[in-house]
Amino acid sequence: MQLLVTGGAGFIGSNFVRRALEDAYPGLEGAEVVVLDALTYSGNRANLDPVADSPRLTFVHGDIRDNDVLDEWMPKVDAVVHFAAESHVDRSVRDASIFVETNVVGTQRLLDAALRHGLERFVHVSTDEVYGSIEEGEWDEECPLLPNSPYAASKASSDLMARSYFRTHGMNLSITRCSNNYGRYHFPEKLIPLFVTNLIDGKHVPLYGEGNNVRDWLHVDDHCRGIALVLTKGRAGEVYNIGGGTQLTNKEVTQQLLDATGRDWSYVDRVADRLGHDLRYCVDISKIQNELGYEPQVPFEEGLADVVQWYRDNRSWWEPLKERAAL
């Protein structure tokens, strides 16, 4: 199989690419991968260093909004796994325009190119944030989309655009919606990588409000296994939630990170809560479990310990990123 992976130099996309080239996914053994990435601030060629010498990897520096690039590469592949997106909520609050450009317009142009060239399979990777916030219980895939941040709204818009290409054109397309990811190579602006790298260096960390916001944590390896299952076995037109089954408040995650780095609460600064901050996310994953046999395999404590150690061992990867982004 020939795969086009958009955003394949980002955190989640690069994990999928590395694991695919390691033949970790049944049904994708021997797959050749074309990575299309614009290398914006969070895209990093170094994320692909472990597989950079693979003869099955081709890297294309390009934008999903560029029709010339899409028309060059779409005829050469069998399937698209679409990760490329602007994804940081705080940045979307400050300026939503690039989120609309990349997440909505970019997805539409990618779908049009797939349609023009008769693509066999398309997986659109989305987020549980499109559902909004839920006080209790879990969202299943039939829940309405009620996004509360400009980022989430842009992803909900791209989900609906993708769905329309299945309904209108019969495209062999599925959508995945994941909970909060964590793992290696995570750009150090999100909670876990920012807090880990700050605490390792003896710097303070900012905790929004009282830290009572609840998230379901999903190791990036588990997320990418779920995506591979949807790619190879998922039904056209369907949405599949992918979760990790570990619900924790931000305060609880902070405590675990303090413990892992030998720091205490004097290193935590309480900051004003984010505008429109969703209180709780939780997805029902019974559909992907029952249909495709998915189960999260990485316990949170084990995965978190690995992440902390990886950042300790890989300062040369994250220090330049934090310096450039002034994090």
C-alpha cells in the first residue's frame, strides 16, 4: 500500500509514520509512506530521524492547501491519513484565522484532490473537543458537535466537510476522534511536555484555574494503533472514537509530574483560566472495541514515566524548540 500522511512530521503523525515503517500495524506491512508536511512551528523533520533512512519513506515539504502539490502526489498513493492541523487551543483563542485556513480550507482541498484522483481510502483524524464539554457520562459517535473553542470549531467544520464527501460523493472515508494524547516527540507547548521540560529545568509551570478540568489521557502509540485499525478495517462513512480510558484532572496530572521530577507545589503557578475552557471530556470507545478489536495497551503511569525519561534523555530535541517558541 502507498500511504500519504499529511502532517507526518508532527507529534501524532510522525508516531504513525515511524510505527508504520516498523511494520507495527497488521495489514500495513511493507507500506510505502509519503509524508506531506508544511513544517510550521510544530512540524519537525527530526521527529522522523529514526526512520529517515528507510527506502519506504518519501518526505515532501508542502502545504495541504497547495493544489499543485496535491495533484502531483495524490495519483501516486492508495490512501490518505490526514493528521495535518493547527491544534493548540490557546493559539486559536488569540487568532483563529490560520485554524480556519489549515483545518477547514486545507481539509476541503485535500478532499477535492482525493476525489479528482479516485483515491481508494481516506481517514480524517479529529478530536473529542468537537463534542464540547460533558459533565458526566461519555460521548458516543452519535452525540452532536458543540465545539467551544475556535480550534474545536475548525475541527468540527473539517469533520462535517469530510462527512459530506462520503454522503455526496460516496468517498471511502472514515473519521476518528481521539482524547488527549501524550508521548514522545510532543511539541513542548501542551500540558505534559511543557510541564515536564520546565520542571526538569527547575522552572515554574502554569496551571489553569483550580486544575479541575478532566481529560481522558491516551498514549500516542494507542491512538495510532486505533487509526491503523480504522484505516484497514473501518467502515466508510463511520466515526470512531479513540480513547485511553484514564480520566484525570489537570491537578492530578500535575501532581504526578511533580512526583516524577522531584519537585513540589511551590513550582506551580495558578494562572487565570483559559477563555471558554471545557471542564470535562470523555469518549465512549465501545464502537471501535466491538467492531475493530481496539483496546488501549499503555497504562498511564507507565507511559508517563517513559515520557519523563525521554525528555530527560533528549534535551537536544526540545531545547531548540522552546528557545524558538519562547516557551
